[in-house]
Amino acid sequence: AQRVTQPEKLLSVFKGAPVELKCNYSYSGSPELFWYVQYSRQRLQLLLRHISRESIKGFTADLNKGETSFHLKKPFAQEEDSAMYYCALGWPGTYKYIFGTGTRLKVLA
Amino acid sequence: EPEVTQTPSHQVTQMGQEVILRCVPISNHLYFYWYRQILGQKVEFLVSFYNNEISEKSEIFDDQFSVERPDGSNFTLKIRSTKLEDSAMYFCASSERRPFGQVLYPYQPQHFGDGTRLSIL
């Protein structure tokens, strides 16, 4: 069955330090992967999607099919990056997304 | 930037009562979704809706749940007889085109609303 795993519930880093939020998925075909961010109980906002290969707010994510991973990275964390980050998986033939349990990122001053 | 809007932001209801959660999707979007998030748990898919019918639903979406697009702008989720375990944040989402279309159609992601916090007493 399809699954998304975000192994860290909480990740604390100091401002200016690199950040990597891990996401692994289970799906044997061609997945669609996303990162959504939720600031302080606000809406889920689309941060990145693997198909566009863009960088938003300094974040990047690369799909690694061999490792079935889609880790989110930022070289220098900012305090305003503190939020809940969710990795989501979609795939052909379905309308739904499957979400991971989320990682809370805390950037310390 | 256009947004999905949801009302109310917080709904408190007695167990056994019916509740209707409302959503206004982004105006040119054709696909609509409901998800829920029980406190401390992951976001879970409930149902997707296209062309005035359910296109996919999860096992959570049982006979107590129904969805409707009563007019050209609103999309509603109704829970007929609420249970304590229905307490959760309910998110509406919409997308412009089929999430996984054919080669000619670009992929369009789902855009989420702020959610409605449903508290069952």
C-alpha cells in the first residue's frame, strides 16, 4: 500500500544552519510528490512539487526514485521557516493525496 | 492570489446532531476534495468530487457523510449524525484540472482552505 513516512516529529536547528526534512514514500510506479507547509494552524500551503523542480523560499527537494525519497532542504534556515511541514504523495489513477505525519521545524535564534 | 475559503472556522455541535461544513473553491477549479485531520494525527483524504459526482472516497467516508455542490460556487460536507470521533479539522481543497491528466494536460496541485475545526460535545 502507498505510504509516506516522515521520521522526525520535531526538528530544531539554529538560524543560519542547514535544514533537511526527510520524506520517504512507498509506491512502485511514477509518483507525484509535494511539500506543504502549515504556519501556526493556518492553511496547508503548497511549498514545492517535484514536477516543477523549482526553489521556493530557498527550499529545494529532489525526487530520488532509487531511495524512494523526497527530502526537503534549505542551506540556511531562517526564523520565519518555523512551521509544520508535510510531505504528500499522489499517483496516477487516484484523486487523493496521502500525507505523512508531518515534521515541526523550529528555527532557534 | 485566489484562495479556497471555508466557513465556519470553528463549529461546536452536540453529538448526534447534523452539521454542514461549507467551502468555496477557487472559481476556475473543477475538482473538489475534503480531508480531515484529527488532533495530533495526519491529514486524511475523505472524498473527491468532479462533475457533480463523487470520483473517489476513502473508507472513512461512510453513509454518515455526504457532499454536495448546491450552486455554482459552494461545496459542502454534511455529517448526518455526528459522533465524538468526528471531532477534527476539516480541510476543503480544489484543483484546476485532474491531478494526473494525460500528457497534454499539465499537472495542477490541490489548494487547501484554512479548515473548519469541528468540536463534538
